[in-house]
Amino acid sequence: MRIAVAQIISGADPTANLELVWEYAAQAKNAGAQLVVFPEATMRAFGHSLKDIAEPVDGPWAGEVRRMAAELDLAIVAGMFTPGKDGRVRNTLLVTGPGLEAAYDKVHLFDAFGFTESRTVDAGEAPVTFELDGTVFGLATCYDVRFPGLFTANANAGAQVNIVCASWGAGEGKAEQWDLLVRARALDSTTFVVACGQGDPQTVGAGPAGTAPTGIGHSAVITPLGKPVVALGGKPELAVVDIDPSTVEDVRATLPVLANARTF
């Protein structure tokens, strides 16, 4: 399976961000990809109001992504914001493509490193998987990567690939933590991990938006044994890689951590 990772830098304007989705999705299709993954907050970058642009997954912004996916005959995963409870929004991953529809609401909210996502974001409640061309994918968003249980739950539900979409906060040691975590989650779950982060705004001459987590790049695709297939730097970039999900069965026969796990 050929997968594209679109490490973009989204901005405040959802319409302009749709243009980025089209640009990178078209490149992915031209490169032969069956799936292109965009980061968390593709709809609007953090550091801006989210409530005024949140809309349902059958709303106009998602509808445009859906139209692109249909026109390109390509599956697209992209981060958006949907209405939540008590005036908050949900941090949602939209999955769309011909014959394919799914959505995942971020379960673990980023109340850490001085940032309180739960003030404006309503947490999701359950894992989500989807199937594309016989391969099962699990979904996760940013801070979720610090919680192995979500990745193993996806694997136990049949996932051979876990997708992590992020807008990772900058700071001392944060890039090293991201690199370590995406590799560890692959080993925990014996899945491929496709980790797509927002690019680093400073690589294009823009500073970070205050304390908001606006991205550091370092998108990567990791094998079930924790080896990077590709690892990007900070600048916006499209990476296209081939993975073989059928190898997951062999890895799990050699390293049966899912089968050997005990509950205490």
C-alpha cells in the first residue's frame, strides 16, 4: 500500500487550508498514493478561535474535503473541529474517500506543559478504526500518542496501521519525545505507525502563535518493529512511502506482545 504524509503548516483561514489540502492531495495522487494523511488542526491552526469555525462532519468544510477525495479517487485523513458540549468543540479526524467515511474525536486532551485543551475542547469517548483496501487503520491525535492503551486497543480491534495526526508543541526535549513515542507505540501495538505533524512555522519565517502548539514537523512512518521508514524535518513536505501490512502477522508471530499481555 502506498501512503502519503502531508506535513503542512495550516493557518487561520479554513478556505486557504482547503487549498493546501487540494495541493498536497493532488501531489499524493500523482505519486500513486491510495491514502494521504494530513495533520491535526488542518482546518485551522491552533492559536486562533476554534468555536467560530467548528462544524459537523457533514458540513461545508468537510464536504469540500469529501469532494476532493471523490474527484481524486483517494482516501484523505485530515484534522478538523466539530461542535462539542457546553460550547466547546471536538478535535476531530475526518476520514473520507470513495466508499469510505469515518471520524475520530480525540480522547486524551492536552492538559499538560501549561496548556489546557479541555477548556475549549470536549473529549471523545471511544477508539475508531476503518478499513481501506483490506487494511485496518486505527486513529489517534497528538497527545493520544502518550497513551499506549489506545494503540493496543486499535490493534486488538484489527488495526495493522495506526495513524497519529498532531500539532506537536515546541519546547526543550519535545522533538526527542515525539520521535521516541511514535516508535514506542509501533512496538507496543506491533503496527505500522503513520505519524503526521504540522510543520514548524519557523522554517517558513513565521514565529509560533504564542503558547499554542503549532507544530515542529518530524512526521514519520514507523515499522511494527520500531524502525523509521521515513522521518521528516521541520519544513512543509510530502512524503510518499510503500508499506506492506501483511508483514504485521509475521511480526506478531515473532513478537506476540498483544497475545502475551496481562491485565492487572
